[in-house]
Amino acid sequence: MKRTTKFAEARQQQDASETDLVAQLETIQLKDKQLQRFVDDAKEYLAKKDKELVARILRKVDPLLEKIAKKRDYTIIIKDPNALAYLSPKADLSDEVVKSLNAARD
């Protein structure tokens, strides 16, 4: 009888341990979902802010680009660097635009 009782007690402890492990696993899975949701929300927020900041910068840069283009008698200015196969350093307006922006800020 003692042997059966010890076996039953051991089985109850094992069942309790398994129940605890299942509960812990469910908690971890829930926390993982919450973390993934937080990360996704943060990425979405950062992408939105990035887009807003780029738009703000472009609103300031566009008039300067137009002014420089007219001064240099350019027909076209491409703002998307991914659209270019090659750009001569002589045609790169980046430094001039940055200087104009800094001068307008001062």
C-alpha cells in the first residue's frame, strides 16, 4: 500500500508540475504576442514619423532646388537617388542645398 501511495503522490506532483509548465508556457506566449504587437506598433509609428520628417524637409528643400536649377539652367532635377544609374559629381547639388538650408536657418 505504501508503494502505491508514493506512486500516487509522485504522479500528483508530476501533474502539478506539468500544469505549472503549461501555465508558464501560456504566459510566455501571451507576453511574446504583446511584445510583437508593441514592436509592430513602434515600427509603424517610426515609419510614419520618418515620412512626416522627410515631407517637412522636402517642403524646405523644394524651393531651394528650384532656385538652384534656374540659376544653373537645369531642365530636370531628380530627387530620388534610387532612380539614378550614374550621377556626375559636378551635377550633385547636395552640398549647395545644405549650405542654402543652413544659410536660411541662420
